[in-house]
Amino acid sequence: MITSVIFDLDGVLVFTDKYHYIAWKKIADELGIHFDESINNRLRGVSRMDCLNILLEGYKGKVLSDDEKEALATRKNDYYRELLAGMTPADVSDSVRDTLSELKKRGYLISIGSSSRNAKFILDKVALADAFDAISDGNNIDHSKPNPEVFVKAANFLNQPCNRCLVVEDAKAGISAGKAAGMATVAIGDAAKCHIADHNISEVSELLGILL
């Protein structure tokens, strides 16, 4: 029996991929690294430092220290947050808002389960911060997806057992993380193409047909 729904943020409720791409592209250009959409797709659902390491696969310069890598990751996040600052409530569809509201009416607990350290900032910008019973994000985890930590902590925050939680994800790593946590999974977007989730949907509103 599902009692709780845990949503990834980017690519499910809001779409910030273009901002990530622009920010990482700026870092790549500064380092003289080739960066394109195919490389960017490898960064989805991955922690910031892991993203940087993927980016640096194409780096031909001097060996970077851990401090230098941390500075690059911080600079990328600064670029990203500058872009996010322009987000507004209009960046969330009425369909998403209506779906979240209906799930609450039906008695489901809802949470964010995102590897992003900017999740709360984004939720504030799009006026969704008060829509959730809990937020588990990159600020309270040590391991990014496909490690299940972010979802397990979301379940803990909701005071719900993992086997009563359903994860909604757009990345294969997120679906794998949900399964590793012992949760039911729903794939949307690119994750639906992998055919490893319990359910595949094309719109968030389709959840209402799964969770009656």
C-alpha cells in the first residue's frame, strides 16, 4: 500500500536542464574542454562533483588538486544559481500543481528527493516550497543516486517505511536508487525509455491514474 510519493525535482516538476548545460558549458569553455548535449546527458541525476569528474574526462591541462576541483564546482554552481534567479512560478505547469494538490487531497504524503543542493532555492523561486511534507536533497546526503540514500532519508523524514513509498524519476540512476531503497518506481521522460520502472508515464498527471 503506497502512502507517500517522493518526487525528483529537475526534469519531473521543473525543467532546469538548460541552465545546467549553460553553466557546465561555461566551465568547459574556460578549461578548453569539448562539451555537448551527449556529455550533458551523462550528468543527469549525478552529484556536482561526479558531474565535474565526467566533464574533466576531456581535460588536457595540468593535474588539478582537490581544492581546484572544488573551486570549479563552486563556480559552476554560481553560474547556475545566477540563471535560476530568473525562475518564477510560471515555470511550474498548472498540471503539476493540480496533481500535487490532488495527491494531498487523497491523503498521500509528498516529498522531494533530489541530489541537487539547490532544491530549496528552486522551490522558493517557483512557489512550491510549501507544497511538500518533507524535502530531502543534496544538503543532507553523502552519496548521490543511484545510491538510495536521498530517498531513504525522504522516507525517514515522512516517518514512512520505504515499501510504502513511490518514487517519480526522470533519470535511470534515480529509478535504480528507488529500487535499491525497496520503493515502487514511476519513470517519466528519458527514464521511461529504460523500461526498468514499475510504471512509465509521459505526464505527471498520469500519477493520479496509478494512485487511486
